[in-house]
Amino acid sequence: MNFKYLLLLLASASLFGLSVDATEQQELRPLLLKAKALTFSTYPNKAILIYRQILSQDPNNAEAHAGLGWVYYQMGKPAQAITYEKQAISLDPLNSEPHYYLAAIYLSQKHYQSSDRERILAAKLAKDRPCNCAHVSDVSKLNQIRH
């Protein structure tokens, strides 16, 4: 995907008022952090409840969509996971996190070309805006898993 296209998408989103104000984002931040912590714990169902609460207040919260997608993937629901990750990308195309998650999901599904495409894009995006993924510091490790 072309970076000029990504920037255009991001600018379009802000022009049409698709983001919430800074105050509301700050209020939702503690909930988002709690949901992320639960995502990587043994309580994914609690994470789902919190992500849904966030999305009820801010339907365009890309981080909540990405987190919800990852929880669904962990629960063995890759189709739902892909849907949420793609939604997160449409809301925040410069965020490396949902691209990383998609790469991992596609890899598990043996969709190697799609996985490689998302992994490469996640790595490029992470240079300017590091991923907030709690479990990965280097998206290039995905390529090592496959080989």
C-alpha cells in the first residue's frame, strides 16, 4: 500500500469527523489499557466486554477494534478477527499493530503472501510509529516462524 494513499486516508478521516475529541480519548485510555492487559491474560472474555464498552462510546476507536480482533483470533475465530483488524486499519491506516495482527492471523491460516504483505507494511509503519503490541517487539520474527 502506498504511503501517500495512507496519508490521504488519514486526512480524509479527520476531515469527516471520524475521530473523537481528545478529552473523550483520555477518558477511554484507562479502559483500553485494562482491556489490553486482559487480552494477554487468561481472561479474554473480560477483554471483549471492555473493548465492546469502549466501542459503544467510541465506535471509531481503532485500538479497540485491533484488540478485539486479536482476542477473537486467540479464541479460534479467525474470520471475526480479520474483520476487526481490517476495520482497525480502515480507521487508523498508519497504526502498525493491526497490520502485525493480520500478518500473524494470515500466517496461521497459511496465507503466506498476505502474511508477508502485512508483516512488511507493519515493519515500515513501526519505524515511524512503533507498535503498541504487548507481546512483540520485532515484527520480523513472524517471517522466522514460517521457515
